[in-house]
Amino acid sequence: MHTLTLARKDWMILFRSPLAYIVLGCFLFISGYFFVSLVGQFQLFSLQVMQNPGVENFTPQEWVIRPFLQNAGVILLFFIPLLTMRSFSEEKRMGTFELLLSYPVQEYQIVLGKLLAVGGFLALALMLSGIGPGFLFLYAQPEFLPTLTGYSGLLLLGLSFASIGIFISSLTENQIVSATLSFGALLLLWLLSWVKELVPDFYRPVVEALSLLSHFDSFTKGVLSVPDLTYYLTFILAFVGLTMLSLENQRWRA
């Protein structure tokens, strides 16, 4: 109950500021641009495929939905830190952080409340971004379950981004520092799958296992993999736990 109350409070504060509308508008505009571009490419190549029927895997799922989800994941990489930078840094700047810690609530309720608020915003953004793919079902008939799986993976990816951002926000009262450090950490985890070829063979499985991108790839293919699902849930819980430790330490120091 306390968790939902805190989440509702953060949700209302978020939408009372122009930041929420700017982030939401930019996300929808950029993701919509990519979607329209992908549909245009699909229509163009479909004319060529009609003359060469031997082309394999030429489906709206592979040519539109999957790249759209991958692009949306990259866009979230830039915008989630802008949302999470306010989580605790704003509380510290406004002088309400000590008051928050004095509430008769547990640290996990505070952290989950912050995460649910960002998760609610993320769910809204993904629902609105799904209007374009929804219209695609009327004409090109992509596969529903793989698309739903891809969006589920995108939600988990966004929550993973948010869990890091909230943790870093608990460490500083400067929102710019929080956003910059969050973006740097997320970019590093995202790029791990690209640099695996540069490390010795012995370390490649470890590097790939730590990469957020590697685990998201199976979702974009429409495959619900238990190891990838476990990875994201563990990742989120780990940073929720770290944030709880950070708050507990600051509560004792206060």
C-alpha cells in the first residue's frame, strides 16, 4: 500500500513538470520516425521481392517490428536517465529527502515506489508507440505473440535502465551528474556485446552474459528465453537492493 502511494506521488510530480511531456513527445516522435522509415523500406523492397520470390525471411516481423524494437531500445537508453535523475537527487535538492526517510516505510517500499512510477511512465510510452505497429496488423499481418514478446522485452529493458538510474540518483544531489553517470553506465553495458570480439576467448561468454543488448536480442526475435528473463529480473532486483543499501546507509548517517 505504501509502495503504491509513493509511486502515485512520484507519478503526479513527474507529470506536473514539463520534463515528462518533453520526454514522452520526443520518444514518440523519434520512434515514430523510425517506424515510418522502416515501413517505407519494407514497401520498397517488397516490389523487388515480387520479382525475386526466392528471398528468405522477408516478413514484416523481420523487416519492421524487430528493427523498430531495437531502435526503441536505443532511444530509451537516452531518455530513461532524464527521468530517473529526479528520483532522489530532486528530493535532496528540495530538502525533502530527510523527510522521506523519516516516513514509517521501509527502504524497499521507497525504492519500488520510485521504480513503479518510472515503470508506469514507460508503459504509457510503449502503449502509445504501439499504435503504429497496431495499424501494421491491418495491412501486413505480422505475428502477434512475437510482437508482444518483443514489447515485453522492451519493458524489461527500460526497467533495467531505470533501476540503474534510480540507484545512481540515490548517490548524488546533482541531477546532471546523476543523468550523466546513468547514461555512461547504461552505454557501457549496452556496448559490451560489441566489444566481445576484442577480448580473449575465455572472457567472451562473460562479457556477452553481462550485456543488456545480448539478452534483449532474443526478445526482438519473439523468443521468450528463461535465461534472458532471469537476467533482467535479477538485474533489476540487484540494483533495487543496492539502492536500498544506499538509503539505509544515508538514513543512519542522518
